[in-house]
Amino acid sequence: MIIVKNLCKKFENDIFVLKGISYHIKTGEKIVVVGPSGSGKSTFLRCLNLLERPTEGEIWFEGRQISGPGTDRKKTDIRLVRMRMGMVFQNFHLFNNLTVMDNITLAPIKTGLMNKTEASENALRLLERVGLKEKANVYPSRLSGGQKQRIAIVRSLAMNPRVMLFDEPTSALDPEMVGEVLDVMKDLAESGMTMAVVTHEMGFAREVGTKVLFMDDGNIVEENTPAEFFGNPQSARLKEFLSKVL
Amino acid sequence: MWDKFEAAFITADRWKLYFGGLGVTLQISFFAGILGLLIGTVLALMKLSVRWNGKKTVFTVIANIYIDIIRGTPSVLQLMIMYFAIMANNNNKVLIAVLSFGINSGAYVAEIIRAGILAVDKGQTEAGHSLGLTRGQTMVHVVIPQAVKNVLPPIGNEFIVLLKETAIVGYVGLSDLTRIANQIASRTYEAFTPLIISAMIYFIIIKILTILLGKLERRLRQSDNR
């Protein structure tokens, strides 16, 4: 579904964050990316929906090249790509000026995906699924972190995406709220959604991931099934990392 | 004391002159304020436009030149240049003043609005983009509504400055509140009373404005706690 070839990203201050990442995310997979901070995992995820512009390499999404040499920036409609790739942020980024309902329905309506009635019905159905139907007309400032993140997930799902990207979705939450967000993500994984998750939740990686990637210093150092990844780590760097976090 | 007040305000229906002058002042301020807001918004968006590779656009350069020139020269000079040179063939003085002050105010408003937009968390924009909204849609539905709250206090301040700045329109022969006071003084041979009367009218108008702005601001802030 997403193919990444030799992805490099250099920021303006000449810091290399990604040093040639190649990976293939297949339909239905749940990829969990772990690694120390500054290893480039978030940047990797943000390159996939082009919130960051890769400086080198290619990205293919559903058989079409969306970044790299050979793509015409003007012709590749980034919006169409983003409409089909949901993203959940560490700090939720709910629209502060809109109610929960408007947060969820804004994009489906404005992109022409649904009309107003369809969008509202869809939103209510999704809110019910995460148990927050009664919050439909509340503003984000009245919600707890866990509620905000569940609604941010719903907001992305309302676009009927093919893939969901999660950028450290539980890192900004109070410990007692992590569970409710992970439950929604597990539920989503069970429904067959293709997911790429950057996280520090090793339990989630072990339980939900189909593949776990370890990134360090801009490279994918190791990649394996959760059982092998945690049970039989190969590289010294990963062993060291796991000994610290587990 | 009363005699002076009577001479400056009541004799020969002079109070009508103050209100006539106030009318001119308010008319210029109001329309110049609106024009400044329009120009400022456009300039701010021009300044914030960036190309996909993060480089400046030609719009940014134009906006920067505009702001540099307007902020770098006195508004009295701008007014006189407008009146004696650029629009020398036009005898609608109020229109000339409105244009001149509107163009001037736009440069300052631009920086206020730009700061207000930049103060909205970048994550809001990213979230909008990640959902497939265009830059324009994200601006209109998410960023600008939040920026309005940020810019209201400094915009109100700018409008108050503008209202007082119009006191220089006497330079091009318009009889605003300030010039009227001067004219009355030259007729009664007593400057203090008419000047103080004008000053008090300015003060009251601005006080009312401040109260209204405060109310508006409080109403907008309410959505923070709903």
C-alpha cells in the first residue's frame, strides 16, 4: 500500500534526520515504529503524508508515486493522498474554534466527500463507537486529553481513510488516560485498518503490531515480528534500547 | 469661566461646529479603518504566502516594500502627497483623507494580523492539511477564526491611534474636530476653552470605543470555556 524507497530528509540546518529509509507497508498490516527520541521516527511518519517534504527518495501510495524524482509536484494532488491517509498527532490538534461535531464533519463536507447530513450521521456513528456521543456539541477545551485524542481519531476516520498514521498518540496523555486511547486503536486494528504507529507503548507494539521497526539515527536498524523483536533482538543497539524501556 | 465656555460653545451656535468637526473626524476614521483592515488582511496573507520549497514569493516582496515605505514616512507627508500631488485634480477632501489614512493604517494592521495568524498553533494548520483541506480552507475555517481573537486588542488600539491621527487633516483644509477648535479660538481670541472642549470630545468617543471593544473581546473569549 505504501512503498518507501531510500527516503532521505535533511532539514534546513543541515541535520540529516532520515538517512535512506526503504520499507513496504502492506494492506492490513499494523506497523509499529519504536526508537529513541531524535531517531527520525516522527519525521518518517510525517513524510508519508507529505507534511514533511522528503529531500531524496521515492514514496508510492496505492500504486502511484507521490514523491521523488519523476513526480510533478503540481500534478500530484497531495490533498487526494491526504484524504485517504488519516493522521493522529501527539498533541491532538483538535480545532479549538469548533465543536466536536464540527471538528469531525469539517473535512468530509469541505472536501466534497459527503453532504452535511451524511457527515453528521457518520460522525455520530463514529462517536458512539468510541463512547463519546454525548460530547458532540462540546468545545475541545472542555475535554480531557484522552477524550480529545479519541475524537482526533474519529475525526481522521470520518474521511474513510485507507491508512491511519499515529504519531505518538499517547505520549501527551496522563497515564490513566492512555488505556482508553489504546483501546480505540486496538479496536481499529481488529477492524482491519492498515496502521503505522510511532509509539513508546511496548505493550501495544507486542500485542497489536504485525511488524515492529526499530529506528535509530535516521535508519531502520531492525525489523521483525513482535515475538522475535522482543524475544530475540539481534543488534546490540536494540538490545540496549529494550533493556532500558522494558 | 462660564463666559469663556459660552463664547467657545454656545454663542452663534458654535456647538454645531464641534459636532460638524466630529462628524468629519468619525467619517474619515471609520472608512479609513475599514480600508486599513482590508489592505492589512491582504498584505498579511501576502507576507505569509510561501512557495512549496519555503522560499519567499513575489507577493511577500511586494508586501514588504509597501510596509517599509508606509512605515518609513510620516503620515502628514503621505496625506499631503496624496492631496497636492497624486490626487491634485480631485476635490473630494474626505475621500483623499480616507485613502491616505487607510493606506497608512493598512501597513500597521498587516503586521498585527500576521502576528495574530502566526500565534495560532502550527498544529492546527497541520491537522487541517492532514485531513485533505486546502491551505485556503484551513485558513478560513480554522486559523482565521482563532486569529481574530488574538488580534482584537491590538486592532482596537490601532483604530484608536488612527482616530487621533486624523487630527492632521487640517493640513489639507478639512475642518475636523481639531481644526474647528482652532478656528473657534481664532474668533474668540481664547484658545484654552475650545481646545479643551475638543479634547474632551475625543476622550469621550475613545472611552466609548474602549468599552465596546472590551465587551466584544469578552464575548469572543467565552468560546474558550464553553
